[in-house]
Amino acid sequence: MTVNPDYLVLLFATTSGASGDQLGSDEKEIVQLVWQVVDLATKKAGQVNELLVKPDHIELSEECQEVSGLTEETLTEAEPLEEAIEQVIILIQSVLTENTFYLCTDGQLHIRQVLHPEASSKNILLPECFFSFFDLRKEFKNKFPSEGELKDLNLQKCFCYEPALFVFIGHQFSFPEKVNDKFETGTCSKMERVDDNTVIRARGLPWQSSDQDIARFFRGLNIAKGGAALCLNAQGRRNGEALVRFESEEHRDLALQRHKHHMGTRYIEVYKATGEDFLKIAGGTSNEVAKFLSRENQVIVRMRGLPFTATAEQVLQFFSPACPVTDGSEGILFVRFPDGRPTGDAFVLFSCDEHAQNALKKHKDILGKRYIELFKSTAAEVQQVLNRYSSAPLIPVAPSPILSVVPPPTFVPPAAAVTGVRDCVRLRGLPYDATIQDILVFLGEYTGDIKPHGVHMVLNQQGRPSGDAFIQMRSADRAFLAAQHCHKRSMKERYVEVFACSAQEMNIVLMGGTLNRSGLSPPPCKLRRLSPPSYAFPHGTAVLPAGAVLPAGAVLPVEPAAIYPSQFLLSPRALAPTTAFYPASNPLYMNYTTYYPR
């Protein structure tokens, strides 16, 4: 959009932390706002104005004190940010009256990395003028493309002796930078080309976070339409990761500077990702899904646990009249297996957030004879769930006679695993960059009680740390004490939960199953169920470790992954040369790290 402003307002922000190219990267608060009005018609600049801002935490870095000359004492009587912004706008408007003006800054950081993120974290509504501005560096580059970049602008050069007028003689300020004021949902085709230099991976998100929460975390940067995709685990639940696609490489690079910034009390890790990664999560090819998501600016709610006989009319009746569904039955998408059988999941559209919030109040209400779970969802989550259920099975379904003709070898864990002795501990909520050494330091005095090969780091299906680890202890007593004394201790600004568990529970999780308050769930597979409501496992020949002695009356369990012949399993990831007590047969996926105490 072309504009023709009457005035420019040169704006400069100082934080209590880093300055220059690192401005805003340390999440420090604004302590100073400086501005100057420039009349583009007469090419004259007004006086330089300064306003101090009182941060929530008055603690100035040495760099800030050196660059700005401020002291902590001078900030105690200053105004907080919200009132300071209001005061700046009032003073500017008193000078310019009805004339149009645009902000102009030294680069992108003052607006995108400082003002917008802090205003968002403090729930401050910024005036409209903060959503479009001119970047002095880019304007200089456009005027003098052969002069290189303008890298060393500072407060004195910007605001003294009619700033920039000597540089921009005859220059027309016509194309301002835009800051998106809201995140737009949308769809993405698997055939779409996504630039690798525009995508990041965010990790450590709270499980209940939505795409709007992600957009708020990256406030000030322009996310592409439908560019926030939450990742799901093998059970279809959010795993704390998201892939985010930005409008340009410049904004992606600014997003990387927000590594370990906070969302609430959690810090979020930000890494580079690829366009292929994004398409795996957000891309879809189903016409039915594309039609369902074509209605823009709708709020999506996911239903889970529906009766298999549920109809669209029953769903509409479940939500009405306080929260009407958009377009009636057309606003409901049931998730089905490839053969048409319902999965018990559905997605529902609502026209506004108010209707969606009213709908979410029905969480665990009864439909038929089942309670229904409700969650706020995203377009990318719709794509992932539909892709998971509609895709062909990863493992071909073997005819039933083959299972009886070719009995698989069955792994039997040691006696401790069979008896269910809780001589292991589980660590949950580890930082994703935690190492074995970090874990040993965390356990402190209990490090000497770890068995050889006894530290196991759990990875997700992408081969990245999941935030969980299992530790095998020498006795159940030491495991209990470790869990009691180390529970909710901090590791790298995160508290870590510590629980006692058995080796059998550890084995199931390391084989891809889950362990939660509801009990154990076996590793996921896409084969049809053999005998509802529970699986029927053939009894193969038990393989015992040398020298193992079973207690009287012990029942040898059969691992779920062992019921399929090896030729029907996926090729496993290469394993480390030493294992603790994992089966030699091909698992669906396995991950661990071992520790050898001296």
C-alpha cells in the first residue's frame, strides 16, 4: 500500500539489557523512549523528546548504563509503559493536530522485538500507529543501493542536526513496514512450496497452548496465513512442539532471537526447521478437509470420545442453543478410518471465540452414554488427525494363519521387571538440551545408586529428546528416596517431576507406549484389533537371559511388539552397541542412552 505522510516521528527505544543488534533478544523491559518529529514538506526537524519508563524489575545492565547514562534511581519515579505510550501519543498529536504521520525507526528491532512483545506480555493495547512504520535502514538502502547497509546509526546520529535529511533529500517515503495485528488461520496443501528459510520449530510449549498463543509469543513478527502448526504425538495428543512459518526470512531470523523467551512461566526453545517439516504437519490433500477449513476466521473445537453411532444432528443438539455451530451440519467434520468406520473424533466450527468458549464449558458433558472431551483446536491439527487416520497402515495387516504358523520370539525381562518392583525412577519435564551429566548433577547423592547402563533418555518419533528419562536404581528403597527428595527440583530454570516406577513400566515406555495416571498403554500400531475389547497375544517361546531365575508363580509377559513376525515390522533405527535389557527382535521404535558409573 502506497502512503504519502506529512510527518515522520523518529522513535528510539532503550531496554534495561542489550542494545544494538541484540536489542530485545534478552527479553529485558523498556526504560527509555526518545522521539523527534520531522516535517517532510519543509524538511525541518523538531526538538528531541525523552521519556523515562519504569520497568517492573528495575535492574540495569552495565551496557544499558554506559549507553544511555541512566541509573536505577532515575527510574523509580518514571511512568509504567502503558502510561508512557499514552503520553507519547498525546504529545505527538498535540504538535501534529490533524496531519498524518508514520513512525520511523533504526531497523526492525525497536518495533518488532521490543515494543510489541512487551506490550503483548503486559496486555497493553498499542495504538494503530505502531502497526506500520518505516525502517530507516531499508529506506537508505532503497535510496542508495550501492552504499551497503546503514549499520551504525545511534541515538546521536538519529536525533541531532536534522537527522536523515542530509541522507534522504528528495526521497519519498511510500511503502511502510506492516505488523500483523492478528493471526489468520488457513489451510496448506502438501503440494505447496514452503521456503526452508521461513520456518522454525518451537519446543517446550504448554500442552494446552493454541495457535493463537503461539502467535502471541511471536507478536511483532508476521506469521504466514495458517502458519502455526501444533505437533501431535503417536496418541494424537499435543507434544509441546510447533512448527511456525513466517512471511519472510527476515522475520524467521528475528524469531530465532526469541530462543528461551518465556510463555507464562515456561521458556520456549526456538530452532531452525525446514519447509518439508512444516508440510508433514500442516499439509493436507483431502478435498473434504480443504472444504471444511475454507471458512475463514472460524474457531475450531475438537470433540473426542463420541459414540460411534453419533450423528450430526446429535452434535448440533449437544451444543445448541448457547453456542450455534457454523453452517449447521456443514460445520461438523467426523474423523473416520479408511474403511469408513468412525474413530470417535470430530471437529466443529464456531463463528466467534465467545461461542467457542461457551462450547468448551460442555467439556465432559454426556452425549448418549459417553462423556465428551472438548479442546480448542487448529487447522493444522485437523490436517494431522485426518492424515493419521486416513493414511494407509504403516505395517501391512498379516493374515491370521501366519501368526500361528510363525510364532515370534518373545522377550522376557529380568525377574525385577516381572515382579514389578519399583526400583526405577522416571524424570519428567527435563529441559530438551539436558545431558546425562545434568541428570547426574540433578540426582546428587543418589548418583552412586544407579545401576550400570542405567540412564535412559527417551526420544520422540522424530529422534529428539522428549523431556523424559528413566533411571535404574540398585534398590527400590533408594528409588523411593530419590523420588521423594528430588521431586520438583529445578534443572535449568525448569522444575523436574520425579516418580518411582518399575522396570516393566519403563520397558513399555521405551518401546513406544505411554505411562500416565490412567495406567499403561501399549506401543501404538495400526493393525486391526484382534479380539475386542482387549488384544489376544499368541504365546511364543520364552527367551530368558542366561542365569535368570523366575520367582514362583511368575507369569511371563509377552511384549506387544513381539506378536508380529519380523518381516512385517518397520526397519528399526540403528541401536547403540550396548543395551540394558531390550529385546533383540525388531521394535517399532526404540530410544535410549546408557550411563556407566565408575
